[in-house]
Amino acid sequence: MIKMSDWKNLLYAGKAKDVYETDKEDEVIVTFRDDITAGDGEKKDNLQGKGNCNSLISSKLFEILESNGVKTQYIDLIKTGSMLSKKLEMIPLEVIARNIATGSLLKRFPFKENQKLDPPIIQMDYKNDEYHDPMLNDEITISLGLATQEELDEIKSITLKINEILSKFLKEKDILLVDFKLEFGKDSKGNIVLGDEISPDTCRYWDIHTLETLDKDSFRQGKDNVMDIYEQVCSMIVDEEDIKRWNSD
Ligand code: UDP
């Protein structure tokens, strides 16, 4: 049981999450904030309850992945909004998987809007604000020393596995997994482990019947009911039973 006194120094503050040290050297607490940004940080807001929604969705999806043999940083949701996690040395790659052509892909390449991508596309961007997250290829990634070829091959194969597991799980919840972004890190033994979050901030979820947006695109498009959408998708993915279980831990 983690007590408030176990929270130590702030290690890192990102655009929507903070990472705190704990008493254990190899564990951290990730807290999900209500800040929301889009367009390279140009559009900003604070949506009350968003952090809680994202922590619940990420915890649920990390648990689904763990139960299917994918290593993740997740240890436990110690309270809504705060996830106890393995400490990782993060690799500065944004690993994007796409099942349907939309978003920036349409701006850069002549894909047809909503074209099915089979096999799925995996794209890697360099997580670097100064350079505006440019798209990489394997050779550039290796030359920059961001990862080895073996590590890239492993990251791609884990990402394809994650896509299969999550697409199937979300389909059962009437959600189409259009695309998503992952971040990986290395644990103390050098294993590649999934980190960061899997939430409506980092995925495109569409209603399987109406193809309506159930994610951060609602914010990018300037809709006035963004928080209602986050709460709706949270209730579709996370069961009452999960919330009871986390609250009783
Ligand atoms: N994405 C993300 N962070 C980024 C860029 C993209 O989480 O910095 C996610 C985004 O939410 C979407 C997928 O990655 O689910 C593909 O995004 P895309 O390249 O289409 O960029 P966008 O249209 O969001 O600018």
C-alpha cells in the first residue's frame, strides 16, 4: 500500500503527466494531469477530470496487454489519476501504428481518407520538440544512436502485437482503433517495456457504428463537449468492477 509519504521528488513534468520518485529506486508514480494540448503545444486547455479518465483507460489497457504477455510499465492504479509504474529509461521515439488512413498521413501522402491499411503501417517519429518530432527511418534512428536494429525490430513486432490485442478488445466495446502512439523504454535489465499511456490523448478511437470521434480529435476540432466524449469512452472501456477493484486495493 503506497502512502502519500512515499511520494518523493518530481522527476519529470511532461505536457499532460508528472513522474514522481518513490522509496523504491526502480518504481515511480505517474500522475495524469487535466492539461490538454494539440498542434505542437499551440492549442492548450485544462479539462477537469481528463487526467482521471486517462489514468483509468491506460490502466485497463495496460492490464489487458499484460494478460496477453506484453511487458508494460504498469504495476497498479494506486488511486484514480496516479499509476504506480516501473521506472524506465525512455527511448525518444513516438511509435505510431495505423489501421486507417487519417490525420497527418493524409497531409503528407496521397492516401485516400479512411482507406483501410492492411497490413497496418508502423511509423516512428523522433520525440524532440526542438525539431518538431520529425519522421524517422531505421538508418537515421540507428545513426542518431536512439536504438539498434535489433531493438527497432523488437519494438515493431511488439507494436503489431499490441495493435492486434487492443483492436480485438476495443472492437468488443464497439470502438474502432484507427491509430495510436506508443512510447517504449528500457527497464533496469535492459528489456524493452511499453511505457507512457494509451488513452484518448494518444489514440484515435471511433464509434464502430457511426464512426464518430471518441478521442482528442474532438479537442483538435474545437468541439465544446470534449470532456463528455472522454467520459463516454472511459465508461465504454473501463467496467464498474475495475473501478471497485482499484478502489479496494
Ligand atoms: N499522436 C500522439 N502524439 C503526437 C502525435 C501523434 O499521441 O505527438 C497520436 C495521435 O493521437 C494519433 C496518432 O498518434 O492517434 C497518429 O497521429 P497523426 O500522425 O495523424 O498526427 P495528428 O493528426 O494527431 O497531428
